[in-house]
Amino acid sequence: MMGAQARVPSTPSPELLARLRGILAQVADPEIPVLSVLDLGIVRHIRLLGDGRLEVGIAPTYSGCPANAVIKEDVLRALAAAGFEAVATEVLAPPWSSDWLSAEGRRKLEAFGIAPPAGRASGAGQGDAPAACPRCRSQRTTRISEFGSTPCKALYRCEACLEPFDYFKCL
Amino acid sequence: MTPRFHYVLRLADTNLVLAQRLGEWVGHAPALEEDLGIANIALDLLGQARLLLAHAGRLEGAGRGEDELAYLREESEYFNLTLVEQPNGDFGDTVARQYLFDAWQFGLYEALARSKDSTLAAIAAKGIKEAAYHLRYSGGWLVRLGDGTPESHARVERSLRELWPFTNELFDDDETDHAVAADGTGALPSSLLPAWSARMDETLARATLKRPAPARFGWYGKQGRHSEHLGYLLAEMQSLHRAHPGAAW
């Protein structure tokens, strides 16, 4: 809008924010569909821009995760479907880590068969391991590979039930 | 070219070229787990390279984005370390190259996480956790090959000896390095040597491998003077974009 008075970005009202969060709670991670973008903890802010559009700040999970671009598109599409025009901005700092996963997200992961990250990501470099097999709860597990089907997962095997399972790394 | 633009390009190009090299293993690694592991490392490095290239483009301020910088520069305009453009060779050669690199990058990101360039600091803070995973992977394999059979020991020792001269460049300071270290945005390469060297000695001892003797070094990739291998790599990497300018997913 030419000549319109510039207005600074503002925080949406609590009612609007609750509605927006309700929409985002339905946007799934494309690679781990039981998790929403809110469970992942990658939505850093929602602002109202001076021109009436929304700005959603999204933190990338892993630097090279191919899901990053898809997540951004899915968020904008879901908001557009509800009648909100939005732009997405990338938020690099503070960096996302598995510490940002919500408690609800961790429960959903385990129910889905993926062992949630055990411990804090700040200990990265020391090595970490799942607390228990997500199927039979045995603590006797062996690492098959530090790299699994997606950048965020490692591959483990349970020595009690002998099933292989994914572990969401502390990263 | 400002020192900071040059410095960030060096970091970006080093990651991009190594990601491209590692990508050549996809479908050819000795086991499925190694295929996934190497592909994952390549993906992390590529992701970091994209963030760094985009940052370099903004620093340059000439309107070049990550694609223009990656696909439309010639060999002499690439500033990656000569180490990372070396061919994959056998799995042991790749493991040796990766461990020499990962140990360097881990220390580099630790230092850059304190950079006065906040974007660089954020990229490093994010990358350090990925680098820690890469380091454990390549270090684990170096120990297994070194402390494995007489055959694997002899072969990986030869890999290490052949690649060792390329590590000189990792710790050499030039004008660009001094400039970015002076204004607090970059890390002085020579400052990373003591920690790298100590880590090398510790891992090589566990791998029962001898530390190669220092050797002369004839290339300077970070100043655009490359070995004969980079041109072929870029030709393959850039062919699609040059044949179909502006092609996007």
C-alpha cells in the first residue's frame, strides 16, 4: 500500500493467537507425521505485520533437512486455507535442538514406535542412547547405526524383543 | 572482495564440495548403514553450505543468491580447501579424509559460535552438534580400520599418509584470515591446530596408526589454486544448471 503509514509488527490478540495455534497444531511434520510443527517446537513467533499479513518465524530442524522447505509450504497453505495471508521467516538463533520437542511430542513419538531423545542436546558429542525400547520397554538396546532414515534419527535394536527401532537423536 | 565475503565463501565452498564428493557414495557404500551414514553427513554439510552461501550473497550485496554462487562460478572462483576436493578413493580413503576434516570443522565451529557476525555464529552453533556426530562416525571407522586386519591397517595408513599434506592448508593463516580474526568475525586457522593435533594423536593411538611426517604442500584451494580434481567435480555439479539456467525443483 503506497503511502500507507508504516506500522510496526505487533503481537496478535490472545483469541487470534489461540486460533492460529489451533491451525498450526494440525500441520504435521512431513517425515514424522504424528508430530505437529508445534510439538516439534519450531514455530518461534507469530506476528501481525503492518500490512495485515501474518509473519510466522520457523526454525530449521537440521541444517540440511529436506523437510524444512516442505514444512514452510505446509504452514503457509494451512493458514491460507483458513483465510490468513502469511509469510514465513527463517529463525536461526537460538538454534533448534531436540530440547525444543514438547512433552506431548515426546509421548507421541514413543507411541509411534520412535524412542524419544534421552537427555539434553547440550551434551552432544558425548554420545547418547535411548532410555528404553519403545515397544517392550527393555533397557537392553544396541546401536546399529548412528544415521537412520532421516537426519534426526539413529537406528537401534532391542536385545529383548529383537525388534529394530528408530531413536530420535539428542541433537 | 571483502575479507569477510571471501572467508564465508571459503567455508561455504568447502562444505559444498565435500557434500558433492560424499554424494558420489550414494548407492555404492560397502553396507546400507554406511550408505545412509555418508548420505546423512553430505546432507548436513549441504544444508550448512546453503546457509553460508546465502549469507555470503548478502555480504557481497550484488544480488547473487545461493544458486548463482554455487552453479555459476568457475574453478578459480571457488575457495574450498584442497583436501575436500580429493577423490573418494576406497572407503578407507574417504574415512581418512572425513576424519581429518571433521576434527578441523568441529574446532572451527566451536570458535565461530563466538563470532561477532551473528549469522555466522548461529550457523556454527547449529552445525557443531552435527559436526560432533560426523566426528564420532569417521573417528569410529578410522579406529576400526586401523585396528582391524593387517590389510585394512596397511590401506588406511596409506590413505592417511597421502592425504596428510593437504592438512597444512587447514591451519595456514593468510591476509583474509588475519582480517576476519582481527575484527572478531572469523577464527584464525593456526589457533585451531593445537586441539586438532591433540585429537589426532589420541585417535591415531587408538587406531594403532602412525602419525604421518609433515610434508610439503603445493596447492592453495582457499585462494582459488586447486588440484586437478575440482574442475571435473564442478563440471558435473553445475551441468544441469548451466544447461537449463534457472532450473528449480
